[in-house]
Amino acid sequence: MVIRIFKCAEEQGEKKGERKLFKTLVKGNFEGFDDKIMELIDQAETNKIEELSEKIFKIKDLKELEEELKQ
């Protein structure tokens, strides 16, 4: 039981870290990002964040990123 709780906490920490790193990538690559984008990142599934992290440098602008996050 304790191991499961620890594993769950560890997974939550990893997800939080992935989101934080992705937000840093967005801030570094796009000017004019806003709270709306940050909220979409917070709401996105972990697998979506992973997918977008791999192709962040191919995304042209915030509008394209926003569309990707909404899918």
C-alpha cells in the first residue's frame, strides 16, 4: 500500500515537472504568450504535453500551439 502511494506521488511529480519544462520551452520560443496558453497546458493530458514537447520547434506560432493544445 505504501509503495503504491509513493509511486502515485512520484508520477504526479513527474507530470508536474513535464508541464513546467514545457511551459519554459513555450516561454523561450514564443513571445507574447498569455495566461490562456498556460491554462491550456495545465489542462492538457500528459501524453499531449509529451507529443508537443517533441515537436515544439516545428510549431510556428502561439496560434498553432493553441490549436494543437485544443485537439
